Amino acid sequence: MKQKNGFTLVELLIGITIVVILAIMMIGAFNAVGITNKARDARRKKDLNRIKIALEEYFNNRGEFPQDVATWNIKSNCGKNIPQLPTLSSLPCDPKGEPYFILVEVNKFRIITDLENKKDKDIPDGWYSRNDFQIPLFGLTTMNVNYGVSSTNILWYEDYLANYGGCNTNDCLSNESGVCNMASGGCSGNNCYYMDNDPNNNCDKNEAKCKVSCCGTSCD
């Protein structure tokens, strides 16, 4: 009797059908995860905008932003009432249960989070290769946050100097055409730096953690 070799056409069709079904199931699972992530990201953006509006309304009424905001960044206060912001019914937090990062200064604020869709159109261009964003107070870098909102006088990801400790705020530097000079009278714009701990007083753009929009005697 002749031994049978290989697969019959019916067996091949069954095998192909099983593979196709498994592939469809996997694609569906990935799509479901992607849809869920985008839904959470949409909520994050909405939450940040709600806080932003509440802070702007506070400023319109008081002429300044609230200063006692440390408790807003504590997980146990998620969903609780914020007396300083009566127009905000409760403090929104990330869909995963963590607080958003809220930083408020006298005349400006930032609210920062991390979107799950790392290619979201609202993430700044070239974000993950930047070296000019750090907020040591919360340990924030481009690796753990990628989206935020701010008051109209700043960009949420630029010019944050407070709590660095590595910059001498008495020394204002101006970097014009690649030349670093003291700017004791003040500096404003895209080429202003505070002197850091570099013994050579180097203020090039690779030390962007000390970059600010305004420095010197003309600034607060």
C-alpha cells in the first residue's frame, strides 16, 4: 500500500483558515488597546483644559494665581473639592488614578501629563530627543511626560528654572551668535541663560536646563 505524503487540499484550507482567524483576533486585540489608550488620552486633555480654565478664572478675579497648590499633586486628593477653584467641581486626576503635575507660580502655571499614544499630534516635535526639559521637583523629563497646557505667557515645556539648584541666579548670560556674554542689565528672548556650575561658565545650548526667557535685573 502506498504511504500518504503531505497535506490534502482540505487540510491546507483548514490550516490557513485557522491562521487567518488568529490573525484577525490579534489585530482586534491591538485595535482595542489602541482605542482604549486614545480614549484615556482624550480624557487627559479634557481634564488639563478644565484645570486651566479654572486657574484662568481665578486669575481674572484675583489678579494672580493661587499659590498654595502643593496638595493638588497628592494622589489622596484626586476627585476632591478644591476651595480655591470653585468653578471646578472636583480635582480631576489621570485615568490611571495618579494626579496630574500642576505647577503654579505668581504669574504663570503649567499642567503636565503623559499621553499613552506616543505619536499623538499634540506632542511637541522631536520631543523624545530634546535635552532642554527637566522639572526636578517631580522628576519629570521627556521620558515620562509628553503633553501639557499652560498660561498664555509661557509654553508648558520651556523655561522652567525653579528648583534646579544647578544655576546661579545672580549671573545672567546672553548667548548671541554662539558667544557667551554677561548680561547684567537683563536679557530677554531665546538666548538667555543662568550661569550653571560649569567652571568654564559655558552657556551653550547643550546646557539648556539653565535656559530662560528672561533674566537679569529687568526680570522678576
